Amino acid sequence: MPPDYRAARRHLMKSDPKLRDVIKRIGPCRLHAVAPEHPFEALCRSIASQQLSIKAAETIFRRFCALCPPDSRPTPERVMQLSDDQIRAAGFSRPKVSFIKDLAGHVIDGRLDLDGLTEHPDEEVMRQLVAVKGIGRWTAEVFLMFKLGRQDVLPADDLGLMNAVHRVYRLRKRPDARRLRQMGEVWKPYRSVAAWYLWASLDSDR
């Protein structure tokens, strides 16, 4: 069953006046609109998105997908055939290149069964994913949000989210992860949707 974003919007607009203003400005939630069909592609997207704005990450990911003919869909086998320089030219940093390659290797040799993750609760998905090089808690949380459609995930360590909250709530200083988690209590059970709107506010303000 797809996430009920209308219910999420109603809850968030009622419980948080500052976020209500953001939601009115941004419009419908598109958290799951660009989610790739295959979990490997979703994780590649998440790695590409680390510490970047939505627009910058999308540009880099499109360039990366273009390296995977004929259908522009990255698979573990196609990624392993690419040189590091090819992936770097798409906009990936050297560490992110190694993360992408390590992920592909884990899937190819069976250490990570991505298709089976949909059956697990959030914490078990997190545990399995963070065993892969370069996939930390943030990347696993984004996977839960964008690929699995889990509605109550809060990536509190995300710098972009910290900046968005700092701006939207006009705080004296940028909040840390602990403060974000405290603020996020009012967004439950739709913390994923709240995070998406806050991320989107960064691009809408430019």
C-alpha cells in the first residue's frame, strides 16, 4: 500500500505551524515519486545524495545512470564494468566511487540480499545495510524513506536537514542531531514526510 501523504500533510500542518507554511509553499509531497524500482538503484541514488541538495544529487545521478546502457539503469554488473574515472566524471567523489563499487560487490557475491530487505522492520534493514562500506545510518535511513516508503524515519544527522530547520524555525544556531530528534517528536508518525518538506524548502528558497 502506498504511503498516505494527504494524511501526513494534515497531521503535520495541524501539529507544526512553521512546517505548515513550508507545506503550503511546496505543495504535494513527492517523497516516493522518484523512487527507483530496484533497491540497488535506490542505494546508488542515496550514495550520490550524501551531503548534497536534492537538485545537485539528481543531476549527478542522471549522469551516472547514463553510463549504464541500454536503459540507463545501474545494476551491480554494469557498475563493476565501469572505471573509477567514468564514475568520477559523473560527479561522484573518490570515496563515493569506492562505496558504489563495494555495494555492487556485496550484491554480486551474495553478502547482501537486497530483494529480501522489504520483509524486515526498519532496524533490521538498517543493521544489514550499514555492514556495507560507505553505507552508514544516513544512507540506510534514506533507503527506508525513498525506496521502502517508510513514513516515520528521521535522518537527524543530515547536514541539509539541520540547515533547513535552522532556517525554517529561525533558530539562533544550527540544531544538532539531538535537537532534531527532540523537535521531530511532534512530527510522528510522519517524520519522513516532514524531513522531505524541510529538504525541499532549501531548494525552493534559492
